[in-house]
Amino acid sequence: MSMLASLDVVVTDVVTVNSLIKRFHFARADGSPLPAFSGGAHIVIEMQDGDTIRRTPYSLMSSPLNTQDYQVSIRRDDEGRGGSLFMHNKVTKGMSMKIGYPANLFSLDKRAPKHLMFAGGIGITPFLAQIHQLIKTNGNFELHYSARNEELGAYSEELKQLLGHRLHVYYDDQDQRIDFDALLSSQPTGTHVYVCGPAPMIEHVIQRSAAHGWPDAHVHFEHFAKAPPGEAFTVELQTSNKKIEVGENQSMLEAMEAAGVDAPYLCRGGACGQCETNVLECDGNLQHEDHWLEDDERASGKKVMPCVSRFKGSRLVLDR
Amino acid sequence: MATSAKDLPFREETFRDDFTFKNSPETVLRAPFPFDKDSYMYAVNMELHRDGRPGTAYEAPIDVDEHYVSEMKDRALVLDEDPLRYQSLPHMTLAGWDTLELLMTCKAETYPEWFSLTRDGDNWHWVNRPMGIDQHFVFGDESTLPYAPLEYITRQAQGDFCVLDERDGNLWMDAGMVTTQADWSLDFDIGMNFFEWHAPVPLAHEKGIFKRALKYLLSIQQGNPARRLNWTMTVNPRLDTSPENYHIWGPENTHITPENVADKLFLRIELQSFWRLPRSNALLFPIRCYFLSMRDLSTVPKWATRMHRVLQTLPPEIASYKGLDNYREIAINWLSQFDDGKPTSEGPHPD
């Protein structure tokens, strides 16, 4: 996986959680323990999908103390580029795969006297790992989890058993809604808030917490953009002296990797900033899909995040 | 043939008072010489910390050499006088356990004749033969160790250790063991962020170095540690050149003469490595100090030549920041006898 060391694993189980979600279990291929990790961490799963190598990040949901069994839950996205479809349709028990070491862009603040958590849909997964960590250290937290309906509210039954009154579940089809304003205006001093879910939910929590005077440093969110599919285009890489084709279901980063160019990355979701690349020439439109660049950087046309963003036009030259 | 550090006995020596510290010739050759060309300027000179070539300080991920036992005695003396050289803010205990695990597993794997670790669930058994330590304890239970986990294990590991919490896209110096430092203080820097504790460094801010270095550090992942080298110079092989003790070592900066420079003036190399810790998501930042006297350097012609040229061309701001002004000219004059004016070969390694 790029120049970084990765882990050889075996798929030890594939479990159907509901009509959209499957859970995948991994153990180390040589039987030795997997690395411990911290709640909120993700792994990048490498998928050999025909001629294409996909690398897609998924949050670890298993207990960070469990070094025998990594678990991720993946929601099938029929409109996506194919990562989740590959996992759902092609990955079976016993398969050998490669994953990256866990990396955490959604870490708990260990100083917080209280953790207030908001999960939407599949956004529940990083919280599952964090909750194990907090239970072990007697942390103070409450989790508000909203899902479309009971069937899609994955793990809500297990969470009720585990958390009791610390869990609040809301179902859209029963007209249940999280009262963000009431919750954000009634927390003890020093509380940290965490949100993972659909983009509008994240935006809402960021906006309402600011309105209620929360310091930015106390508001945490996991904002993985999905690299969207789009029309194929050509990119020139000046440093590597290469001209590459980016396919419809491929990201620029994946196309660079396929061409043997060692480009930096961490989240592969437009959030961490590691793959930021200078644009040397651009005759056309950059289609920014990331959460990293500032508005003025986008306006300048000098920067792009190749893990999620695309291009439409006649010529694009990158400093890579 | 390269000699492994494992072939050398542990030296009995001091880093204060009578300064009996001495490198064996093998230890000189395995030093991580910091100059890869004939001049020096700040740079984000980081690379992956992978198993290096045998017979170098990069051979093992956590290097142990002939100075180990004596350095640990010196650390214990410093801590007796000033317990604040070790500090850990309350939220850093988990990172202390991560550090203990990393150092114990690395050492037991690399140096099985010296260290062993046996794990049965959370019941661990640690043996450190060079220091005569045999400890049963419960991982995660502080009451089963004589010190907090970070203090316990860094009393048994060469080099200083900073433990950096990651928050708000920044790194915070929230725990550490610092007794072999080049004139900085953990007690002063504790709780500061990356930009705060680097504020005194000249020129590097203008070059945008710290912004880029922070971005690199935040990207460091488990299983993929990184490293860089830093350097300064020290009069006498004194590990503890702390601001707290400046009254002791500061005046020695004027003691260098043409007669004593070869044996009294040392290139002080810091091998800094960076490790992502698993459970805490903190970064461990070990800073390991290696001393080479000017006479040690002269045994490697390429190194003496290069040291001469680096000192000649060093920007004055950097020389002053590193505290070299009192003896720089004396060192240049002594080293000039080894500089034949010819080009040196590429890279830092001896020819």
C-alpha cells in the first residue's frame, strides 16, 4: 500500500446486518495479534477489483482492545464508484486482503469531562469503538443515534443492552428527531461534542454548536467525502513526467497510484489534507469535492485534493 | 566488517564531574553523522524510520549501545535532584502504557540476550538484564509498577522522550522524560503546542518549515515511524545541559582552547524518531543523544572535513542559537588540518 507498511489479513466472517449493511471481520493472516488502536480510527481496505486497485477507508467499530478481530460495517452504495459494491458482492469468508494500519482523524479528547455523541445512520460505526474505550476508562458520555427506521438502525438493540439510559435512539419514520438545540444548550462546561453521519447533519451540528457558543476545539466531526464517479479525464504529472487517464469510476489519486506514482494520502476522503497538490496549469474546471481547501484556495485554482476531486476541461498539469 | 553494538560490553563512565565518557572506535563509526553535504541549513529532513544498515545507529528501531547502563545511572541522578524532569498530565496515562509497550516489545525483539517480555493477557513479565531488573506487573494497572508507566520505562531507555497529544490539528507536549536535552526544559514547555515550543528557533519559521513539519508529523501512522537528525555542540560530554543547570555548564562554554578542543568539544547529535501510539493516538518523540569528540571525528577523514566546512559556512544566527560563538573559530582551526580542499563523497556515511 504505497510506500507505507500494511497488514496482511484474512476475512474471518461476513455478516448481513440488515438490507443495506454487511459487517466484515478480519484477523491477521499469520495469526499474530492485530495492532491495538484508538476509538474513532479507520482502516483503508485495499480491493483488487479486476484491473483496478481501490483503497477505501472504513471506520473500525470493534473494541480498540480487541486485537484478534477487526470489524467494519459497510453500507451498500449503489450509486458509488464500486468500493462498497465490491465489498458486498465479491468479498467472502476466507479471502486474503491487505489493510492499512489504523489511523485516527476522529479521536476522543481525553481531557473532556463529558462526551456528547451524535450518530446518523452508518455514522454509528466509529462511536461503537469509542464507546468500548470510554466504558473501559469509566468515561462520561451519552449517544444520540438517529436512523431512517428500526430495520436500518444497525446495532441499536445491542447498544440498548450495553448503554441503558446513556443511549437515545430516534427513527425518522416515527417522526422522532434529535433536539440539537436543547442538547447543545444544556451541557456541563468542558463537554466535547462529536458528530458522524450524513453531511447535512454534520453541517447542522457545526452551525448550531457555534450558535450556542461552543468553542471550535470542542466540536469534532468525521467528514469523509466519497470520491464521486464522473466523466473520464486526462492529467499531466510534471514531476513524474507522466500523462495519466482517470477513469469514470476512478479517483485522480487512484489513477496516480495505478501509474506507479507514490502520492501521499491518509483519509482518502478529502478531510485530512495530506494529498493536497499544486495545480501548475488548468484549462478547464476543477470540481472540488473535499472538505479541506479554503474558499480562497479553491478560487485561486492553484490547489486540488486528488483523492476526491475531479476535472472537466482540456488540460490539467499537476506538481506531482 | 560492521560491528554490532551487541558485541561491546557496557562501559562504566560518567557524564559529569570527571567526565570519563569515551566512545570505542566501533561506536564512533556507528554514529548517525548528521551532515549529508558540506553545508547545513534547516530543512524538513524527515524519512521513514526503517531497519537501517548493520553497524549503524539505525540498525535497531530503538538503539541500545555501550553507554546504556551509565546513561541510565546519570538519568537517575538527575531525577533525584529534580523530579520535574519527568511529567505527565492526567490525560496522558494511556499514552504512557503505549510507550511502555512499544519500548519493551522493541527491545525484547531486537536484543533478546539483554531484554525479555512475556505476556499472558494483561499479566506481563519484564526482564532487563543489563540493569538487573525483573518485574511482574499488570498492564494497565499503575499500582503494580514502582513508577507511572512512562517514568518506569524511560528510566530504562536511552534518550529523552516527549509524548505529544494530538488535538485541534496540533501536537501538545503533555508528557515526557527529559534529562539529556540541549538547553530546553520540559517543565517550561509542558502543555505547549508545536508552534509554541518551536517559537525560539531562528530562520525556520520564515521558511515555513514548522507548518510543513507539523503536517508531516500528523500523518505519521502506526507501524510507520519516521526519523530526522538534529545537532548542536557541547563542551564536555554532559548529557544534562538543561536551562535549570545553566549555572553549572554555561560557564564551560568559555573553557575551550586550541590545546583542549580535540577532547573537550563534542558534536552532539540527536536522532529524533516519531511513533504513532496505538491506544492513545498520541505521538511518541524519542530524542536520542550521541556524542562525538572532535578527536573522534578526526578518525573518519570525511567527517572531519565536512564538520570543518559546515562550521565555516554556518549562518551566524544558527551558530548563535546553538551557542557555538565562544569556540567556533577554535574548532574550525583545529579541524582545518583534516580538510584537503577536495570534494567529499555524497551522503553522510564514512568512505
